[in-house]
Amino acid sequence: QVQLVESGGGLVQYGGSLRLSCAASGSFFRVNMLGWYRQAPGKQRELVASITSGGSTNYADSVKGRFTISRDNVKNTVDLQMNSLSPEDTAVYYCKADISTENFGYLTNRDYWGQGTQVTVSS
């Protein structure tokens, strides 16, 4: 079984910072794309940032210059450093991983999601 466990959410004041972490565990062949998504009340889940296994990153326009995604390919972790937070960043943040698993010599890719961590920014 593959599991993603997130940590680091919480309550922070306007302009503050938080760092989210997500660790993949279990039996798998390779972790490919990693990403952070968020879902605010009444809104659809949206991509915040993603990072390839080679380190190429992509950010939503709303977080460019404020958030930084990084990964450790040895520990199979992905972090999201969030600075200059505003109430508009309040949401449940989810980690997503595209993971390859091997069965009988064949590789299968699948998306896995973390359980979500609440980030609340007070004004």
C-alpha cells in the first residue's frame, strides 16, 4: 500500500509563513510528479504547485513569488514553503503524487492523495 502523510498546517496571521510537508511511504517503484492542491469552502480543488522528478516546477499565478515547492527524491518527500500568506490562501491543502508500482514486471502509474491539512490565515 502507498500512503501519503501530510503535516505542517495550522493557523497563521496575515503576512505569516507556513511550511507543509508530505511523505510517501509503502511499496512502490518510483515517485514521479508531486503536487500540492488546495480546496477552499465552496470552491473546486485547484493546483497550487507541482514539481517533476527532475525538479521542474509549476505554480498557480496566485502563489507565484510567495510559495516554493521542493522535493527530496531520496526521502520521497515534497514540501511547500508558503510566505506572505493572506486570508485568500485559507483552504485544505492536499498532496498528490503520481507513483509507479511494479506488479509481475509491469509498471503501473497511479495518482495518490494525502488526507489534507487545514491552513487558516487570519486577517
